[in-house]
Amino acid sequence: MASQLLLIGLLVVSCSLALASDPSPLQDFCVADANNQVLVNGVVCKDPKLVQADDFLFRGLQLMGNTSNAVGSNVTQVFVAQLPGLNTFGISMARIDFAPHGINPPHTHPRATEILVVISGSIEVGFVTSNPDNRLLTKVLEMGDVFVFPQGLIHFQRNVGHGYAVAIAGLSSQNPGAITIANAVFGSNPDINGDILAKAFQVDKNIVYQIQSKF
């Protein structure tokens, strides 16, 4: 059953190609050349004569990620950095593993819509609409359920089952980016001025400093 759901997950991910937001390719492929130092909006193409089948291959998505961390989750990325053949195709994917009670904390993808399918377990998901409504839309997903997170909106996942949980996500960019809200606000380098955060969150400045010390 798990293998069948993994196949469904991969099919769902493939559907996100239709939602691709990156520029359309102008040739059969443009395999990313990680060794090229030229800076462009994306990644420079490898010489097509040097392209091999391995440039389009990623192995290991069946392996569980290490969830022994503060949030109890792990994201295995299959972006252009891990799979050079994705370059210019406007699509990527990820496996998300959750320990019991683990979360994928509130974050955004500035360059991609995300579609997620639950492979095993029960996962609470949700996203918040933009100002001024800031409406929370949330649902508990079971095995085989699919949910979409609109591009740029803050969203999250939480394992609400009794064991480990797994989900597969498809994203409409080869490099969707991720901004984890807590890390960005309280763990920036250098720190955001405590007076600004204290006023923004309407708390004492010492509380801000205590939170910043954790990042």
C-alpha cells in the first residue's frame, strides 16, 4: 500500500509541471552546470554533448530523513541543486518526514506553489491568507489526501498521528526557496533590532532577546 501511495505521490508531483512558474525551456533540456561561475537568473547550462543519463536521476527518496532535531521533521529536497536535469523545467519535489508530534514550522516558498500528498500517517496542514484578513485555512489529512499551498503564503504541517508520518510535496519551481518565519525573524544575521520586534509582536524587549538566543 505504501508503495502504491508513493506512486500516487509521484504522479501528483508530476501534475505540478502544469503550474510551473519558471521560464519555459527553449531547448530539449538545460542541465545545470554547477561548476560554471557565470551568474545568471537560474543556472548555466552544461554542454549538451556532455550530458549523461545520471544528470536526470536522483536516488534515495525512499529513505527516511533524520527527524532528531528541535522541530521533529526533515525535508529531503529534490531541487535543481540535487537534480541538475530539473534546470529550466519549473518543477521540483521533496520528501517530508515527521517524528511523532513533529512539525514543519510556518514558512513560505517565495517562488512556488506547493502540492502535498500524505503517504503515511495523519498530518494537520494549514496556510494563512494575506493582510488584512489573515484567515487560517486548516485541515487534517490522512493517507492519500492531497492539499495545495498557494505561492508565497505562510503554511505549516504537523504530525497529529501516533507514529511517524511521511508526505511528498511537488513545487512549481526548480528552486522554490524557503523562508522559515521564526528563523528569519528571530535568527537573522545580524539580529533585527529588539525594539522593532518588541513593537511588532507587542511584547517586552527582554522576551525578544530570549527568543533570539534560541536561534
